[in-house]
Amino acid sequence: MISAPSSLSIWARNISPSPTLAVDAKAKALQAAGEDVCSFAAGEPDFDTPEHIKDASIAALKAGKTKYSPTPGIEPLRQAIVERYAAEYGLKAVPAQVIVSPGGKFNCYLGILATCSPGDEVIIPAPFWVSYPEMVKLSGATPKFVLCDDRAGFKLTPTQLAAAITPKTKLLILNSPSNPTGAVYTRAELAALVDVAVKHNLYILSDEMYEHLVYDGAQPTCIATLSPEAEARSIIIAGFSKTYAMTGWRIGTTLAPLPIAKAITELQSQMTSNVTTFTQYGALAALKEKEKTKAALVPMLAAFDRRRKNLHAELNKIPGVSCLLAQGAFYLFPNISSFGLKDVDFCSRLLDTEKVAAVPGSAFGAEGYLRLSYATSDEIIAKGVTRLARFCASLRK
């Protein structure tokens, strides 16, 4: 037998697997084995991609759009993205500032790689999306967490941000609407954070993937529109996965100042080249065929809103559970700390005994919470919350 090298790289040894995907995989394995599992783990819409988007991609495939495209995306799609930002936010940009990548996750990673080096620090408010810290570590930089719990509405304050900054701080990561909490920063709240970031000459990676999934009159804010200084240092991440139920298509977008956009394009050219060419025409249809897109998305958003309210009301009926009403995305983040059980143990026992899959808050940097996705059917929500209530009652005996 040929012997192998004795150890893996520091990157491979230090990376942590995605806990959200791990819980979802375990739930699906139980379902495949015939178990009646109520899963609140998945971070994707339970709706299908609208037909006109699929049709456009199929037509492109049949028309031979199967060759390499430019690394940052086909020109019509990048132009349509620029037009979207102008129409929705009044942001003036050019296609050269846009990079289309294989999923928003990769867009985030490239934005970090383009701005951060070993020795730099990156401020990440917690609760955070599970991949941010791992991406920062893969760049050689160091993640620095600031806890923003339910008492603060899961939002970072300017005072907290200023206190976390050191001479090594290079980047601030913000996510609104938030995964995992559904919190939505107001324009004024973001402007106050930007003022601190500008004062300390920080880049801002603003993950706006859930920007169109907002409720109760909440309004998304494109952080680059807050001031010329904000625009000069903001890396805006968005995409098609959540809004258009296109998670498996893997199409994310970055809009950044030209020097950063150029750097991201060059990094992508050496790592993946372009997004699958014919799928970009589906994304283009999502933006250009606006009436068809709106007709498909209105009922999806209405369903999410109904589920959000129902799940929130039922959770707060359970003794020992408290939950804020999220204004965005499709998650609730209830506090289960009163049960005196580690959230990892809580979730493990919940899945084993009641066949309910939830992701522990500690996976997102916040011990004592659960992330529950309501991107699932009304039936599963009703059945799952009944089982959760029964489980919680058993803990209080």
C-alpha cells in the first residue's frame, strides 16, 4: 500500500461542517427510513421555481447556450441587475461592478477573500449565518463575534461595533433580513453603523439575500445607498435562491466598487470560471419578465407571512419558550434557555423522541435558541409545534 502524507492542510483541519446541512441531512435520512419527521431545518423555499424562469433556461439550453460565458456573467444579466438596483433603490452602478457567482455563499467568500488577509479581523454580529466564520478563517483572517441577543432585537448597535474595533479590524459583516433570526435593520440603524465603519475605514460586506422577503411594512435597505462613503466600501451580496425559489440553481450576485469587483472577478476566474451558462438566462427572465415573476411570488410571500404569524403565536403559547416576531426571511429564533438544557442536546433529544428537526442556536453563535424555518407546509408546522410543546412539557416535569 502506498503511504499518504501524514496530515491535511490547516484549512481542512480547521474548517467546521455546516450544522444546518447536517441537521437537514439527518432529518432526510430518517424520512427515507420511513419516519414521520417534521423538519424545520431547511433554509430554502418549499415552492418550485416559477415556470417562466425554467422555460427560459430550457430554451437557452436548447439554443446551445452551453459554452463558457464571461467569468462575471453574461452581459444582459449584469445589465439587468444594474437596472434592478436603479429601479428599486436609486443606486447608480455599471455592469462592471456586478459579478454573478455559483451561489450567494460563494459571493460572500469571494468578497472576504478580496478584502481580508492573514492577521486581519472581521466583526460578525451573533447570531450569524453559520458560514461567515468559516469563510473568514479560510481567508486567514480572524472572526470576532459580538453577541446581539433577543433583548436587543438581535441587532448590533453602534456602541457595540465601536467597542469591537481594533487596529486589525478590516471588515464588518451585516445580514439584513437575517438568517437565522429574521431581524430587519431599519435604514436609520444601518446608517448609524455605517458612520462607525466609515470613521474606522472598514469595508462592509452586506448580505442582502433575503431582501424581498419582508413583512409588516418593513423595508429592505441597500446599504450602498446610505452615503457616498458607504457606497465606496460596501460589497452587496444578493441572488436568486430565496426570492425566486432557485436554491439549487446556484446563482448569487455581488455589486461592489470597481477595484473590489475586479479583484473578485479575477479570483473567480481561477476558482470556478462562470456560473452554468444556460441557467443565467433563467435568472435573466426572473428580472426581465417582471409581471410573471410578481404573479408567481405574491402567493409565496403570502404563505410565508401566514406561517410566520401562526408559528410565532403557537411558540409563545408553550411555557418556557419566548420568541420575537421576525420581520424578514423565513425563520423564527425562539429562546429555550429556561429549560436548562444545552441547545444541542435539546435538538438531539427533540429529533430522537418527537421526530422534530430544528437547528441549535449555538450553531449560529447564540446558545439557548433554536432556528425554526417556516419554509415548510402548514401541516408540518401545526404537527411539529404540537410535538415541540409536548417535548417541552416533558422537560418541565
